[in-house]
Amino acid sequence: MSKQLISVRINDELFEGEVEPRKTLADFIREDCTLTGTHLACEHGVCGACTILLDGEAVRSCLMFAVQADGASLTTLEGLAPEGGPMTPVQQGFMEHHGLQCGFCTPGFVISAHAFLRDHPDPTEEEIREGLSGNLCRCTGYQGIVRAVQRAAEITREDVTA
Amino acid sequence: MSTVEKPSAARFVGARVQRREDPRLLSGHGQYIDDVRLPGMLHATFVRSPLARARIVAIDLEHALAVPGVVAIWDGSALNGDAATPLWDWAGEGTPFPEVRALAEGDVRFAGDPVAIVIARDRYVAEDAAELVDVEYEPLQAVVGRELAEASTGRAHDGIDTNVAWSAASPTDPALEAAFAASAHVITETFRQQRHVNVPMEPRGLVAHWERGAEQLTVYASSQNPHQDREYFARVMGLPEHHVRVIMRDVGGGFGQKIFRTREETAVALASRRLGRPVKWIEDRQENLMAANHARDEQMTLRVGVDADGVITAIHASHLADVGAYPLMPAMMPGFMALEVLPGPYRFARYGWAGKSVFTNTSGISAYRGPWMMETVAREIMMDVVAREIGVDPAEIRRRNVIQTEDLPYTTPTGREYDRISPAQTLEAALEEIGYERFREEQARARAEGRYLGLGISTYIEPTAGAQGPTGIEAATVRVEPSGKVNVLMGTGSHGHSLETTMVQVVADQLGVPIEDVRLLQGDTAVSPYGGGTAGSRSAVIAGGVARISAIKLREKVLELAGHLLEAAAADLEIEDGTITVKGSPGSSIAFADVARIAYYDPSRLPEGMEPGLESTSRYSAPPATYANSTQVCTCEVDVATGEVRLLDYVVGEDCGVMINPMVVEGQIAGGVAQGIGGALLEHLAYDETGNPLAITFKDYLLPTTEDVPDIRYVHVETPSNTPGGHKGVGEGGAIGAPAAIVNAVADALAPLGVRVTSQPLSPDRVLAMIDDARSA
Ligand code: FES
Ligand code: FES
């Protein structure tokens, strides 16, 4: 299969690579760019573990081809907080409220929560539950995740008013 | 060690300490199996049977081998002979068992049976080639359905002339029959539980690396117990155990599915040895749902004798399990465990049982969070059936039968000995927290308005930390390094249950050092002493117990050395926050780090006869079981127009002894309850009558989401166990108790319509059908 040259900015770093047109964006991120913080739990678009930000929008990287991201700017879990710097409010919330156990679904939840909170800075619990209902977690029972997102909204508000 | 003395300064055990694993996992730097990359690594995929039962007539590899990038393709006849022994064998007197080989050979026995392994330079190429492997099958009659298997004219396995894998019963007991005859009521009902899949979010996978020259196999595993894996690979590959190393780093959930190594994983290890190169296999979700081991798929019939006051005087249970084609545990296990645990939290004086397991042409059964939990499902739904039938309140009937503190110690009819349990207390605590009386009033008002609200109770005793054979012991090496920092080496592994935090809490308390100064190293057989790994809710009790024992032993040495240096008696010293002080004279102290440095670098300052260094290794052999108890109570509303069940409130009253970290305890319970909700309302790995699986994507196998799992409230009762830290297991209880609580809530809601609920999942279509059936009855 003939390969195509693409260039994608991920977490503010430029990645150029030759990929087969059929290679998924998730596999490109994980294998070609060795950013393994993005996880694959179904590879058919249901679980949300592979969620990343593509030009700011949350997308499922298992459902896209790498060539479709040519020229785009992506954020994965590794790029949310500066290396060695403070966690984001969402990460902080997950830590404080036991929003993860095995951590396999976590990349998708954290990225989805970032996108969700940007659009709903002051969400109700019901809105959080609806907003994250497209992500699956098998460990936590979700309670810690919902609390984590509530806490993240609170931290963000405190930061703004401080 | 019979009592629980509190550590001298209990600062971490009992506290909601934030998790040590989180910064790594939250920043994308976990190390899961698919993140492992080795130089020269190849990728494997499997050709699988599309049929449940068929003869393999011919396998044509020609086109597949021609795909550029393909390195090798082997079928069963080519690869199986590399194994030194059958992969596992549970055959015994009256319990036949098939020969388990890495790949199918001659015939296939379930849809998904691995027929050939394809090795290529990347997974895309491997999958391309797998598509081109041409297998000719001659279909045979498949054995499908647990209630049909025994009478089927088909056979699940060649060479085994019955589909009955195990059958046994308690001896005839005239006293039991007499008790039934004397009962005011005898009630019989059958309860059914559908086939589930554990569904860890990370599917199965491994990387096997055969190192030529060293003649050593290194396996990176997505596992629950690296030391048992080492023993497994050594045995099936015919290797000495010290030439096998198993490493598990972060694992994306297991829930029982990753206890045992499977046929595919074995094939990958054999392939790596043939090629002398690392080989990686990561299954996809369809494979996980189709061919990784399944669970539940069982039914239990209870016959119960009750006296006029609602006291149960006789009970008989008979269990039937479908264990699939190649169960990963003995065929007796689901039934025998369930039947043995069934008396649970009640004073059932007379008990008899019968159990049977059948082979079918479906994916094999293995452990799933509380693999015996059918006992709670059947018993607790039956308690409500009885209550309804004889007109007693369901809370009240439990009160009349539950074991009270004054009954302890108590021995069940199956010989289990309860000592430090509190089932009556957790029952009352949960009922009070949910507001039982108030809910009954609300329910009556709702009924008057034509709304269907219900409440369900589920009470149980969980045998945790079962300790025998390979899971009997845990070990901990606690090592203070020359700088005073502490490494703890244990044979455990990490798949979500927070041991990197909880074990460190235990050790930091005993050594009196800041928690940041202690780190757990686990999951690597080259680093850690032997341990049984994770299964049966054993980590808090056995691993937590030995971490404590080993840390106490080391603390004694630290104090002896410090006493020598400070010219004080060890008994007069205390360690707090990394400083050792003579009690009452704060001026006389030495830093923990200084003691460590002297222990390693300045042996002349050690007391006479003391070995240099600061390290202790202990092993702990736990009691056969440590009992936890719990009551779950939930409320729901059923929409009788749509069949939708909505959970309104959820309370778990539980006694897991001394909690190391209540946040982790609650997380374990919540996760288990969510899995129970899935099983009660959504999940079903159905097969059609030809053995074709019907739910092999997440669009068909429905997991609960944020919208299905309500907030759960907890009431903790802490009765210390008779083990070193006073802990009890808590990993499985949530999953054990939830289905019965939910079924009972739905049955309670629909009782005015005459609906009986005896099976799951309570999906909207099935709820509507039950309502229709009741109306037309
Ligand atoms: S892996 Fe992409 S949605 Fe599941
Ligand atoms: S934390 Fe394990 S799947 Fe969500």
C-alpha cells in the first residue's frame, strides 16, 4: 500500500511521517509518535478511551485515519499539563476524588471532561452524567468521575476569581 | 496474632490518602501491555473458527504466506507439539476434561476457537494475512444451552462421551426431609443468571520474548498474578522456573479474566521461542467478547421450608452451570462454591444441595468478581419471594433469620466458621440509611398515583482472602536503602486496586516515615518474592498483613540500632516523621536516614552481632478465609409503559474490618456495584442455537454508563478480623450483592401487577414481556 506523507502537530510538537492511508489516527499517535497515553479499548467508536482533541474538538481517534489529521493540531493526555508542571483542574479533580482505578479509560474521560467543561463551565450533576455518557469505565462506577468533574469546575472558578 | 493493636502513630492507615499511581496514569505515562515495545518485535493475530462445532477438513496457508511482511503462520498440528504438557487439566474421578492445546487441532469447539497464529511485522499485515487463511470446515452439531446440554445428542468434545462435566449432591438427610415435612410452607423457585463477560477495558495481551543463548523467556503480561504465570510458562514450555521472568506493569482491569493465562497467550510464547524474537499479541474487543473467558451462565432452584413465623427451617439448593468448552477452572467450581457458601448470613439449620456443570460449544467459563455469587442471587431473591408469599415484610424476614452477634462463633451447615462478623448490624445500618419506613410511605403514595416504585435488599457474607495452595501466602521485603528511603518488594501487581498506595500506607505507619519516602515495587518475578497475586479479595488481608508484619520486624531492628547509637533502650524510642526520639527527651534523637546510613556504611558502629543493612522479608500464611459482610439496599422506579428501570437510591452497609483507605474501599464497592447493575439490567452475551455469539461489540454487549449508575452511599461498620491488620477483603462484595438487590427492587415495584422476577437482565423489552405475561395470566 502506498504511503502518504503527513504532518501533524501534537501537544505543540510537529510530527511528520509516512503512513498508509488506512492507518488509524490512534495507531499513528501511539505507534509512530510513541504517545501511548491514548488508549484503545474497543476500536469501534463506543468506549471513548481513544478520545483526543483535534483543533480543540473532542474526537475518537480510533474512528479517524491519520491522513485525515494532516495539518491538524492535536492534544493528547500527555499534553494537557506542562511536563513537570501543575496538573490541570480536571486531573486534580480525578486525583482528589478517586476518578480512576486501573486508568485505562482515563485518557478518554479526562480529555472529554476538558472539552465538556469548556462548553459547560458550571455544570449540574445531570449535565455531567449526560455529557460523559459516551465514555465507558469498568472500574469506578463513575461516582468518582462525576465528583472529579464537579471539583474541576470548582477549581477553575476559584482560579478565575482568585 | 489475635488482636489488632493500633500502630503507635496511626497516621496513614484509615485515612483517605490520595493515590500514588494517579500522577503517572493521569499524565499518560502508564505502562500497559500495548505500550511495551522491544527491538525486533513481531506481531501476532489469530485465525478463529466462525463455527461452534466443526471438523477441520483442510487449512490452506498459501495466499496468506505470500503477503509481504508475514513471518510465519502455524496451525495446531504445526505448533501444539512445542508445548511440554497439556495447558491445563482438571480431569478427575467422574470429572472428564478435554485436552487443552494452544490451537485447535482436528476440530473446533466454539465460535472463536483459535485455529492458527499469524506472525507478521505489524498488526495490520498480520490481520491482512489472517483474512487470507482458508480453512475448510465440515459443520457438526453444536451443544448450546445449559438446560439442553445434558440431553443433547451432540457432544461438546471429541473423546468425552457425555456433556456432563461434574455432578454431585449432599448425602440424603432424613432430618432435612423431616424439617420440610414439618414446615408451615414449602416454596420452590428457580432463578437464572445469563452469561456475562468480565470486560476489563484493556483487552487481553502479552509480549513474549525468548532470549536465545540465555535460554530464557521473559513475558510481559496483562495479568493478575505474575508468579503463577511464571510457574505456568515454565511448565507448559518445559523450562526450569528460574529461566522464566514475568513482568506486569500497569494492567487495565482484570476482574478475574486475567487470573489464568490462556491458549492464545501460550501460542504467542511458543511462537516467540521458535522465532527467537519478541512477539506481541493484543486482542481486539470482538475477540475479547467472543473468545476470552466468560462468566455466570447458571441457574439455581431453591426449595425452602418456612415455619409460621417466617423462620426458615429447611433449604435445598440445586445448581446448574454451563462451563463452556474449555473452562479455565475446574468444572465444579461455579456450582460447588455457590452451594458451599449459600447459607450465607442466615441460621439455616438444615441444608442440602445438588450441583451439575455441563460442557457446551461456547467460550469457556472462568472467575468473575465473586464467581460463587449465584448463592446470593438465588437466596436473596428467594427471601423476598417467601416474604411476599407468607405476608411478612422483606426486612423483617431477614431480621428473623440473620445471624446475631450472640450466635457467634457460628458454624454453617457446610462447615464455615464465622467469628468476627456483623450481618445484623450492616442490615440495620443500610435500612436506616436508605430510610426504609419513609420509603414505604412514599411507595404507597406513588402506587396510588399509578407509579411503580420498589425497594430491594440483598444481604450476604463474603468469604474473602481464601488462602490455599498457590494463593495461600504473600511475602514482603521491606528495605530501607542507605539514604533512608524505603522500597517495599511484593509479589502483587497493579490493575486498579491501588496497592501502590495502600501497601505504602501500612509500611509508612509502622516505620514512622513520611509516606513519600516509601515505594512499592511489584509485578516482576525477578524483583519480588513469591506471592499469590490478586484473586478472591485477598490483597488487603494477606498482602496488607504481610507488609505490616515485615515492617514491624524491620522497625524492631531500626529501633535496636537507634537505641545503641543513642544509648537508650529500644523500648524507650519512638519514630515519628522520619526522626527517632527518646520518649520524653526530645533533645535526644537521631534521623531515620542517619540510622540507615550507619547500618550500611559504618558497620563498626552496629551493636555486637547485628548484620549490616536494613531489610526484612516476611511471609504470611493467612487463615483459610476471612469473612466480610454486607447489605445492599436500593430503590427504583419502573416505567410500565416503556419497561425502563431507573435506580433512585443506593446504599451499601458493609463491614470489611479495618479499612486501610476508605476512599479505595468505596471505590472497590462502587465498581463492583456498577458491574452488578450491568448484570442485572443490561449485559448479556447471548448465543443463538447454533452457538453463534450475538453480542461481540459494545453496541450489543451493553455496559452501564454514567447514566445507569446512581450515586452510592456507604455505611461502614468496622469489626476487625483476626488477621495482622484486622482487614477483610472488599474487592468482590459490590458485585456479589447488587444483582439481587436490583431484581428485588424491580419485583417489589411490579408486585401489584403480579409480576415474578426470577431472571436477568431486566432490559426494557424483558420487563415489558414480564408485565404482559402477568397481565395475561
Ligand atoms: S477505542 Fe475508540 S471509541 Fe473505543
Ligand atoms: S479506571 Fe479502569 S476502566 Fe476506568
